[in-house]
Amino acid sequence: MEQAPDHERIFARFERASRAENFGGLGLGLYLARQVVQAHGGTISVVSAPGEGATFHLRLPLAAASGTTASA
């Protein structure tokens, strides 16, 4: 699956998919989301098409990266 150039760029710090005049915010939401997901050993990605919206895929491991399992 080919990714549009913006698909990776929108996860960078202070980046936006839309112009500032159209929407508020600092451009940190997806950057922070990626940082948290990666800290837990997971991945986050996006699939989108112009005018069709976007779908974000979040994948987290079931067990800790060190091989230990979480206790309830």
C-alpha cells in the first residue's frame, strides 16, 4: 500500500494536515499519540484519501516488550 507524503508528515511535531486558518490547535496531537504508542512497543499509522476522511490503525503488543506478561 502506497502512502501519501502527508501520511508520515502529520505525525511530526507541530505539523498539520490542514491550514491553521481552517482549524485550531498546535499540531501536537498525532505526534504525542505516536510517542506514547511507540513507548509501549506499538505502532500507529493512517490510511486516507482526499475527501474521504482518514482511518488510524493503532497496534499494541499483548505482552510487555521484555517478554514478561502483565498481571491483573
